[in-house]
Amino acid sequence: MKKFSTNCRDCPRLAAFLNEVRLAQPTYLAKPVPSFGTAGSPLLIVGLAPGMHGANRTGRPFSGDYAGDLLYSTLHKFGLATASEPLDANRNANPALELKGCRITNAVRCLPPQNKPLPDEIRQCNAYLARELAALPQKATVLALGTIAHEAVLRASGLKVKDFRFGHAAQHELPNGLQLYDSYHCSRYNTQTKRLTEVMFHRVFESILENKKLISHG
């Protein structure tokens, strides 16, 4: 399986866009963003793509934007992170923050223009996600944040999208033994419009952790 590299330039449009961003923002990473957390953790969280002033700047998924604030505070609340604040005093990725039993990645590793990756770019990056899934232990859980992440997980698992419909708080038992959970993406747009509330997001994690208890005692 294809190994991830921050030097990946397989998508010409994204590579060209990152070159432009690097010139305009020389302190930003402006490269493909690696996953965060230990590979093979029992919970893998899959987002869409790095944000311009978030992971594209800091080099850590979901660090530096509102989506990350909600995600990391939630992980901390449920004992999955050592800190709730993704950034340090200098607005860089918090070096004191560690994940416990989970890992965070994205369906697309590069910042896309207007935060909208093209279908070919999602497919090109899918090999990296397939490698992430292959490293998971038996009965691991995958949380897809949004439809694109949900569909990317299915494709990386060799499954048909039409057989597993996305829905907030939906749960899917995949043929490969993985448990796939869905949530609306924790973006500022979704939370401001109340499509996703903090309570709704927390309930997804409550469901995941309760199911893990049932599996471990099964």
C-alpha cells in the first residue's frame, strides 16, 4: 500500500495551490498533512481536508480552526486526549497534547481551493486512507466526519457507497469487521446553523465508547 509522504505531489491542482499558499504564507506548512496519533489505535477519526489557517498552517489535523476546538475539547472530555486546547500560547500545535487510543486523519491530505477537493483528488488520496484502515486492530471503530469522509472510508474498504448510507449518528458494521460511525462535520458552518450541536456531537462519542465496552465484554 502507498506510504504517506509530505512530499506527495500526485494531484497537480492541489500541488500548485499549495505552492501559491507557501509564497503568500511562508510560515505555513502548506504541504500534505500527516495523521496525528498512534497508527493502529482502536479509534480512527476521519475528516475532510486541512483548513487554510488550521492544519495547513500548523501541520496537525484540526488544529487552529473552530472544528478543531470542538473536536479536541470533546476528545478531552471523553478521555481520548490529554488536553482540550489544540494550540499553545504561540498559536502553534500544542506540544503537550497527546491522543489516547485514537488517531486523526483526513480523506484528503492537502488544502483544496475553497475547501472543495475534486472527485479525482479524493480518489487519489484514498490509498493513504486504505493504509490507515489496514493498520487498525480487529473490531476497531472509524468515525467519519461528513459525507466525503464517510464515502472515502467505504471506498478505502473496497465497499460500495450505496450499501451504507451516511446519516448523523448512524452506525454501520462493515464486512471487514470495522465499526463505522457517522457525524456531521464539526465545522463552524454546521454548528452556527445548529445542524450540529455540541450535545449532538458528544452523543456520537458516548455511543462509540458504550459500544466499545459492549464489544470488549462480549
